[in-house]
Amino acid sequence: MRIRMFMKGTGLGSSAVMEFIGAVFCSVDAHNLPRDISSSNNVIYLRLHGRTDWHAY
């Protein structure tokens, strides 16, 4: 129940990622998203989806 509340509270829907060793915020680099990179627990988890178009590596 607490995990569901946390995930809902992020407001990110299916863009939020959680690992069960600990919680890590996932920053997504994509053409229509802000270029903000966040870190939690001294970890950066960055998903690269293409700067100009989805999956345009």
C-alpha cells in the first residue's frame, strides 16, 4: 500500500521506477521532456530515449 501511495504521489504514472533494494528516482532524457537530472540515495538512474525523437540514439 505504501508503494502504491508513493508511486501515485510522484505524478509520473508509468514513468516512475522503483527498485526493491532501495528507491531510486529515474530521470528520462527524451525530446519532449525537461532536461532535469535528479539523484536520490547518491544514485543517478538516467534513461536515454533520444534528444530529437523517441529512440533516436
